[in-house]
Amino acid sequence: MRYLGCDAKVFCRRLSWSLVVHLLRHYAESAHIVTSENRSLTCVQLQQAIDYIQTHLSRDLSLTELASVINISPTYFASVFKQAIGISPHQYVIQQRVKQAKLMLSKTDLMIADIALQVGNSCQSHLTQQFKRLTGMTPKQVR
């Protein structure tokens, strides 16, 4: 290796890593195979995700952020969350925001625009749209 140029050293390093990856993929005994039987969230994982959503409802919650709470990929999280709850994580967050807004409308005198911001909507109009879609009424009608 002493007489090889820089490009040859890089090539040898990449070749050795490729060999390691190949061996691990094809011959590792501890590979965890995902099947339809074990493709679900544990009760603890599901509760962690739900608790995180409830705690951070006022923030803009991304799929990546939610998946990182239980250390799985965003795509896998979306799939197993929907399997467990029956709706996508995004729809669940919207439902929780509307539920919280409905509670705040009945228990506080806050303006609807303030409630919208506190439950994580960007504006009153966005809350009204989601609220009407899920409840059939506007926030003003509920109040």
C-alpha cells in the first residue's frame, strides 16, 4: 500500500467496506426479518408516540420527529401507527388538535384565533376548516 496512490487507497478502503456490508447482509445470523406477524408497534412504543403527540400538540410535528421518539424509520412508523390506530399519524394529530380546541372552546373564553394557535394550527381559518370537516360544525357554532 505504501507505493499506491491516493486513489488506489480510497478504492481499497471502499472495496473492503463493500465486502463487510455484503458479508453482514448475507451471512449475519442475528438479522431481524420483518414479517406481517411482527410488524406492529408494542404497547409501550404506541403509548410513547401518543404521549409525545399530546405533549407537543402545539408544535409542527413531522413524521420524522414522531418516528425518532421510538427509534424507527418514518415510513415504517407511519405504516405501523396506521395499523395500530386505524388512521395515519397526520390524521391522528389533526383529530387531537380538533378535540383539544373543542375542549378549550367550551372551557375558556379565549378567542378562536388564540385557541387555533395554542393547538398547533397556523391560523383560525385552518382550524375552522379541520374542525368543520371532523365535527360538521364550525368552532363558532360550538361555542
